[in-house]
Amino acid sequence: MHREIRVQEQDFSVAAEYGAARERLGACAGAVASFVGLVRDLRSGAADEAVEALCLEHYPGMTERSIEAIVAEAAGRWPLLDVVVIHRVGRLEPAAQIVLVQAASAHRSAAFAACEFIMDYLKTEAVFWKREESRDGARWVEATAEDRHRVSDWNGGG
Amino acid sequence: MKVEVRFFASLRDAAGLDVREVILPDEASFDSLMNALEHELQAGALDALRADNVRVALNQELTQPPFELAEGDEVAFLPPVTGG
């Protein structure tokens, strides 16, 4: 399986990553699923407060390994052929792309499920921190109860 | 011996710095590091580092204190993470 994990400040192109995966895959994959996360302009949990920027911080080395562990777990659950995770860091303004998860498999169910699984684990396990900046100041964001619940569901918990 | 200590996100705010080199006697432990930090960081920082939801990494591996330290170790304090 081809796996690629990048943590970077610069933006990414979904078309370029999809094109590169198709070149690698040839005719063996029947499905490529992509998920892109974007910066919203509203503060999580407080609908009326505008977010001016999201600042993402990471721990170089440990962060990449935390994503590798998530991808390895996904590869153990589904027959994946190709996985790309690109996660941006630094100061991102609303509408900016934050994260790309792209998974290829012979069939769509594995590609869809792997994208969702990897995203759910990125929310709760990957070594990143997010600070939301708004007119009234900045605050650190934490994974929500729903994020944690979704990860628990993947492990058969309630 | 020298140990490098790193503080991330809200803990960097609490500590007032992101990295600090700490000199410890040989055969020092995590507890001796915390005692040293108590004198080196601003007031209130130690309480933040000791919060239940803070995890500790030793040389970039999550490690549950207490543990022994060696020359050149890197200790990081990680508040709750979230990506995606």
C-alpha cells in the first residue's frame, strides 16, 4: 500500500493529489474517496461569533507519527491501496483548506469508511492544537464530545 | 545533565515560553524536573502542567510519569489535542 503523510503550511490541490494517486494505482482501484476539511467562519459552539482565523500548531516528528499510527490502524481494518493525508499548520483564514484525506480501494465501501475513520481519529488523536481567533480574543479548541463519541463507536463502544 | 522541556498550545501560554533547557543533577526523575520547573516558570504554570488532561511525552513518545531522565532527553507537555 502506498501511504503519504504531509504536515505543511502551504495549501494543497485535490486535483493534483487525485491525479498522482491515479497514476500510482493504474487499474487496480475501483474507488478513490477524498475528504477536505475547511475553516468555517463561525466559532464552534457559539453560532453568532465570527472566527477571523484558525491557528494550527503541531509537534514536528510526533505529529507525523501520530497520523502514521492512524493510517496504519485504518489499513489494518480495510483493504486499502493508497492513502494520502495532508494536514496544514499555521494561520488559516475562513474558507481555507485545512486537511485532505484521500483513500483508494478496490471497492467504495472501504474507501468511504477509511476516510471517515481517519478523520474521526485526526479529530481526537492526532497531535495538533487549534486556536480560534475572533474579534474578542483567542481561545484553544478541544475535540468535542461528538468527536470522542465517534471514535468510541469505531471501537464498538457506546 | 541537561533536559529540554517543551510546552505546547495553552501550556505554552501558561508557562510563558515554548522551550526551556533545564539543568538537573545526574539520576534525576520526572519529579525532580517538576521541582526544578516550579522555580523556573511563572506562578500558576505548574498547576497547568499537572492538570488531569495534560499528557507527557518523553522523547516524543507518550509516557506516564513517574520516569527517570537521561542526558539530552526531551520532555514535552501536551494539552488535549485536536486536528482535522
